[in-house]
Amino acid sequence: MIKSTDLNTLQSLPLMVEISKVYKGVLITDTLENYIGKEHVSLCQFLFFLNITDIAQYVENNFYTDKTWHFKFNVEAMIKLVVVKFFRQKSFKKTISTLTEEEAWLLGFQEKDNEIPIPTGSALHHFVKYRLGVEGIDKIMLMLGEKIAKLSNSNEAKLDSTPLEASRYSKNSKFNPHYECKMDKAHITMVGTYPVYMTYTDGLAGDSPELPSHIDALLKMDANIDEYRLYGAYDSFQNHADIWYKLNANPLISLGVDAVINDEGKLERIDHWANKMWKLGGSKYMNIVEKLELLYENDRQEQVGMYIRNKNLEDKTFPESKKLRQECERIHGHIKNTLKFDVRYIVDKSRELYVKFNFITYQLLLLINLANSIEPANAFENFI
């Protein structure tokens, strides 16, 4: 069944895959096209059309015993059920008690003796906290980030942090004087407007030390990035150099009004140090990219960063930091409006796990729309 659907808020490309599956002895054929634009459609219905078999197989291979007699529910169905739990913001027990038999089938739980067994609330909690844990969530996040980055039409990445508010009575969260609240932090990299990776720190942690792990994540995703935009808190010579060298991208890091040209980053100093490395093949007659690569690879990384930062200072078209911050805050706000993206009333040892699970829930919601060419991909108002 192939049609072209054009709606005011959501648009889909003309090709949507039909899925056929047996439910209580009846073959049911359906397509996501039947639900585009409808109000109050169960999230399980949308998840029915999302294929994450590769992620489920990785989890099964790496986080389960290889004993064939060990009973386990369908892993893909378990991951999707956890997404339902965090999206609906219910307890594990309440998530199970409110799940209908049809929704369980849509998620992928297998029919047996004309019934569809589903896990208990405690079994679902065990899957989240002990079967996967932070290690499993980090791997799933990378795999989802890679899918999102490839489906995105953008070659521009952004990184900024956002507060994860805690209760004022929390003994484990620190008071941040800038945000005037107790909080932890999430550091989020987006490709375009799509979040692909997140790290978690306490509320007073610096932003700049988080950049290396985000660069490594983008490399693992094989993301094709031309520009990496960052707020001024990430401004350092090392960060400029690392983004340029490792990602082969232009580091657009917001600069302060009092930023000045650094003498050691001027071309004549680059030439000087390239000449000093003549035994390594260095010469001032090399092109600038070759000079910078030579310096970076031979303990002059900060000087490379100085040169790149100087170029940004001289560029009259350099983007304003206010615009970057506003775009990041808009997406961060959308995550917080869609999910429980804070640490209020969460025990300390579970905070990172739950925050990251909420983050991958947002990624999976995005993936439903991106994989089916639904625009805007960040629109989830019809999901229940």
C-alpha cells in the first residue's frame, strides 16, 4: 500500500513499508501510513514499525548468558517496553499493569498458548538496572546515534550542557550558583537538531573536559561532520586542535568579547616551527594543512589550536554564540518537555542510568520518524 500523504504538521515520503504479522491466528498487514496525523495513537503502534534487531542482537550477545536453557523474553521487545515505561513516566509495576495484550504484541512479545506472556515489573527493572546498566545503555546510545547521524541531512554538530535539576533537599547534588539550583549536568552532542550522544556529570563539573569523549563518540559513529559548534565554555587551544585534526571539521567555538590574537598562532611562528622539524620532513614551503598536521603530531597541538582560533577571530562572518545557545536550549527544552529529564527523587546510584535511558528513549522516538521520513522528526505529540 503506497500513497503520498501531505499534512500540515507532519509529512511523509511516499514509500512506507508494509509489515505482516500473525496475531491470534489472523494475519495482519499494516503500515505506518495509516497512523500519520491521527491523534492519541499508542506509542506501541509506532514502535511496531521500528526495526532495532541489530541493537537487540548486540545486547543478547554481550549481556546475556550463552546457556540455551536460560529463559529470556524477546530482547527487542524488552527494549521497546522500557521506552514505553520512560515515555509514559510510570513506575515499572504500573507500566506492566496498564499495558494491553495488543500493545504487548505490537512491541514484539511472543504468543504462547493463545496468550502473550509479558515480564513482571521487577523483571523489567532487572533488565534495565542489572542486565544493561550504564555500560549497556552507553553502547545502545552509540548505535542509535550512528543511525540518527546517517539519517540526518546535516553535517553540522553542536555540543552544549544542560542542567538536570534535583530536589532542593537533595544531599547528593551540588548547588550551581549560575542556575541557582541543585543539579547534575547532561552534556549533549547533536547532529543538526538531533541528539546523538550524551555524557553525565555532577552539577559543578566543567564543560571542556567532556569534549574528548564526544569526539571519540562521533568517530565511532563515523559521522560526517564539517562543523562542530560549541559554546564558549569549551574554548581552549587544545579543543580547537582536536576537533580540526580528529574530526577533520571546522571548530566553531564561541569566543569572548575580550579574545585576542595569539602571537604563537601566527603564520610566521607556524613556519618557524615547521622549519625546526626539518629532520621530520618539515619545511615552511609545505602547505598549511601539512604544517599543522606535522605540528599536531609532534607535541605542538596547542600551537595548532592557536592558529585555528586566530583564524576564527579574524573571520567577520563567525557565528554568534547567542544563536548557538538558543538552538541548543530549544532542543534541550523539548527533551525535558517530552520526558523526565531531571534527577528529582531518583536515588544517587541510579541517576546516570535513568537520565541516559530517558535520553535513548528520545533517540528512539526520533528514529521512528527519521526512519520513515516523517517531518518534523522531533514531533511526538501524537504518541501516547
